[in-house]
Amino acid sequence: MLVRNKNIGNLKAGYLFPEIAKRRRDFLAKHPEAKIISLGIGNTTEPITPHIDAGLVEGARRLATKEGYTGYGDEQGMTALRERIAQVFYNSLKGCRTISADEVFISDGAKCDIGRLQLLFGSSVPVAVQDPSYPVYVDGSVLIGAAGPWNGTGYEGISYLPCNAENNYFPDLAKLPKNSLVYFCSPNNPTGAVATKDQLTALVKAVQESGSILIFDAAYAEYIRSPELPKSIFQIPGAETCAIEVNSFSKPIGFTGVRLGWTIVPKTLVYDGGESVNADWNRICTTVFNGASNIAQYGGLAALDPEGLKEMQQLTDYYLENARLIRSTLQNLGISCVGGDNAPYIWAQFPGRTSWDVFEKILETCWVVTTPGSGFGPAGESFIRFSAFGHREDIEEACQRLSRLTL
């Protein structure tokens, strides 16, 4: 018989979100009368907007015609969509390094690309992550063999870079390991903190000096409203020589189930020996990926039309108003929070309490599901993430319930 892949065995038992779902089911089994409201998983809730939906419908309709049918497309994505992403999300940004279409790789989502990037860099590269951080950065590293088993506080071989109130949710860059893969997310999931231009400039400099490559997750960039905050790492000089950017249509236009994202790999990014990272990423994509759904890509094109961009702004404004309501409710209770202004997440601190203890308390007393901060890394202990993805009436009801919370 085959022996189990030891890397899977190294994963901590129970991925965060299935564990939350299990606890919710267990609670409902004991309290079937409870009307649960979820402020937990960051899953969008509002219908796809009309113009963007029409793009999806038209994309599907084309497939029913001899002239419009397509089989396999380019693994890297439709040329028209690659060009529009470069123009709309990068080349129109102040100070952004010009991005060409052949540096844009269309995918079935940022999460999937993060997994494939692990395949690109292999198991021998040291990994550094913000702490707390999106679990896939760490779990993907474990699965590829770049990290060892869980030791009770973290995974062996992972360099955790604490981000907390004391350092304004930005890590000590002196702790970056040499020649490593560095994961950084801004606006951050889970904290909702957004890095400033000065902070990102320091990050790029530190990555360059350490001989590392930065994986910059910008999946929530369209929630940034403060004009001085960068939306892309390529607004920072020098990033084109040390960074890859991952992004997604999931959160700005509700494509969590449609599945469409992209990754920017500059042609100026090279390995120590001068080999092209862009060429290697192209090889990975054409080997293990058959391209994003052509229907989804037509929806993406519609999203980047003027009317689609207007709808994107309206939808992200809607979720940001939800975030404002949640944050205001928590602050009125005297709870210290960050996020919720340029991101759809609120990161709330409950000193002296474990994250799962607070999760259970809120579930039992308010019938509201949240996300325990400890699930995002050691520095997340005693924190709770509140997600602003929800129907307005549910958010308002959840806020009323939370306003009665006592801890």
C-alpha cells in the first residue's frame, strides 16, 4: 500500500472555516430555534450587479452559437481581459509601473493561484508570513513541504512576523529571512489594516536586500477609499524586480462562486541565476491549468466597462457601510478595533480571553458567528474577525444583538 503524503499529515487538524461550520452545526443541534447571523467567513452575499451579470449571460449565450463557441482558451486568459486588467487596475494608477498584458495571468481565483505559486517555488524556499495572516499562505507551504508539522504555536520552518497594535499592524522587517518567499496582504485579511506608501516602500527595500520574492495579495484593493494608500505593490519603485501580485474579482464584484482572478508576474523579475520567473509561471500555468472559465472571463470584461466599474464601486461601498456599522457597534461597547474603513473586515481585541472562548460567547449570547483570530496565526489570539459581507438587514440585526454583549 502507498504511504500517506507526510506533508498532509503535517497539517494542523481542521482547517479554520470547516471548524467554524462544525461548531455552528453543533450549536444549532442543541438550539434549533436559534436564528444565526454569520459575520464569519468572508463570502459575498449580494447579487451580481446587472451590467456584470449581463456580461456573464452574453458569454454563456455565445457558446450556443457556431460563431461564438470556444473550446479550450489560452491558459493565460483572454488577451482582451489581460489588456483591460493591465489598463484599469494598474496603468491608470498614480505612480504605478506600466504593466503589459503578457505579465497578466488570468486564473480561477487568488486562492488557487497562491497554491500554484507554491508549486512554482518548491519546497526548499524559506517562507515568511505576516502574523496573523490568511491561512492558505501557511497551509499551502506545509502541503508543498516548505514547512514542517504544527508545534503547538506555529508550523516549523515558517517565519512568523507579528503584526499587532504595538507595531501598527506592520511587521519588523529586520526579521525577514534571507532568500525567502514573503507573503504580505494589504488591505489585510484578517486585520483590515492597510499599509501606507512609506511602509510598502520599506517592505520592498527589505525584500530586495534579503534576496527574497514578495507575494503581494491585493484581493481587497478595491475597498481602499483613502487616496494616499497604495492599491498595488507596483506603485512602489523597485517592486517590479522583487514582487508578484495576486488579485481577484471575488470580493469587489461578488465572483466568489464564479471564480476569476489574476496574477501579475513582471518580466523584470528573475531568479539568482537570471532565469525568468514570468517564463516559469507561464510554464506552470500551461502545464497544470486549462484556463479560467470563458464565461467568467466575459463577466470580468463587463466588470471593467465604465458601467461595470460604477457597479463595482457601489457594491464595495455597500459592504464598507456594513463594516462601519459593525465597527461603530463594537467601539460603543469599548472594544478596541482596527479595519472597517478601507477593508471589509474588523479586527477586534478581547484582552485576557482566548479567541475560541469569545467566539463561543458571541455565538451563545448573540446568535452571531464570527471568526476566531487564533485561526490566522499565533498573534491572532484574543482577537475576533468580523466580516462585513452580509445583507444590510442582517448586519443591522447583528449589531443590535452585539450591542447587548457583555464579556
